[in-house]
Amino acid sequence: MDPRLARIMLDTGMATPLYHQLAQQLGDAIETGRWQAGEALPSERALAESLHISRITARKALEQLAQRGLIRRTHGSGTFIAPRFNEPLTRLSSFTELLAQRGFTPSSRWLSRRIEMPTSEEAFRLGLRSNARVARLKRLRLADDVVMAVEQSCLPEYVLAEPEAVETSLYKTLDERGQPIMRALQHITAVNADAETAALVSVPHGEALLEVTRLGYLADGSPAELTVSYCRTHYYDFMVELHRGR
């Protein structure tokens, strides 16, 4: 038996159903890192035999974990721990950099890349004149082929005149063009997914998402990037280190 399964204790005398007990304990093990992202979880049959439960109980527990976004089930391949994205709030990094550092394979699925006129809100936040245009990018952000977020970026045309040039990392593209984002202000809030966004990230309409708004600045202090990301809460953690004052 996998020693990690030996820690799981199921109590038939409890009012809580066995499948819920199993899902909770497996979820805790995943959250605390006993199973790592990308690692295979025991099959329904293995769980049933190791824990002396029915396969139906094992299946319902795995279904709960899948609904929470902790695992992904691939027909014919098995059940795998889904990636989680832990982002420190005090360090400015791109999505691509952070995932690569954690051993995931980052990718994007482009929805649109074009030059357009900005909205009044975008023009105000980016300090643009009335006749200015912007590069608008919209894409799905993936880690190991799992959709993590929908991301919409808006940049002045003078910063990014060719939005099609961005292949994977926006920040890398800006660095190569001598227009690096040096600092950013980021705002995080909870929102309910509208119908379009829910369909893109494969969650029910109205489910809670994290809305992360980032306003990035060039070295001279001018605003140059307005990005709004809608993140699946199951996959995202934001971390900040706090110090007690003396």
C-alpha cells in the first residue's frame, strides 16, 4: 500500500458519508503537498482495495476532488494532481516565469490579438490621449494543459505595436523590445463568473473567480500595461509575507 494511503482513517460510525471523508482527507493530503502536481493518484480500484471500501465510494470521492479542481481525470490515462499556482504578492513576475520555476509547462490559447481604440476606462488608467490606440490581447492561460485563467491585456500602441509578436510571455516580448515593465500595482477581488468567462474556464455560471487587475509601469514611471485576469480559485493561491512592527 502507498504509505500516504495508510494515513487515511475512515470511520463508518460517523454521520459523514465515507466518500466525503475520503475526499476531505485526500484533499488535505494534496493541499499539504503529500501528492505533487502532475503525480498520478491511485485509481478507483486501488483506493477501494487499499482502504476496504466500494469502488462507488472511491469514485464519488474522486468526483468531489475533480469538482474542487484538485485533480484531473484523463480517460485511458488515469487521475493526476492538478497544478496549483502560488504567487507571491511582493515580486513582479510573469505567469510564464512563475509556472516554469515550479516545474509546470506554461502555455496560452489565444482568443484575440489586435490593435483597437481603448475604452474610456483604459485610456484614463493608461494616461492616453483621445486619438491613441492600444494593443489588446485576450487568451487562456494554461499550466500542463489545465486552464488556470482568462487574461485580458491592454497596452499603448507605442509600447506594443505588433500584438501578434507575443507568443508565450508578454513580459519577455516587452523586455526584448526595450520596454520592460519595472513595477506594478495589483488589485485582487472576488467576482462571480459571467456566462462567457464561465464557459472559457469550464466552471458553472456564477461561480466565484478571483479578478486580478494589474497596472504595470515602465522605468520612466509611465503606465504601460493594464491586465485583468479571471482566475479559477481552486488553482490560485496568493502569498504575502508579513512582519510585525517594533
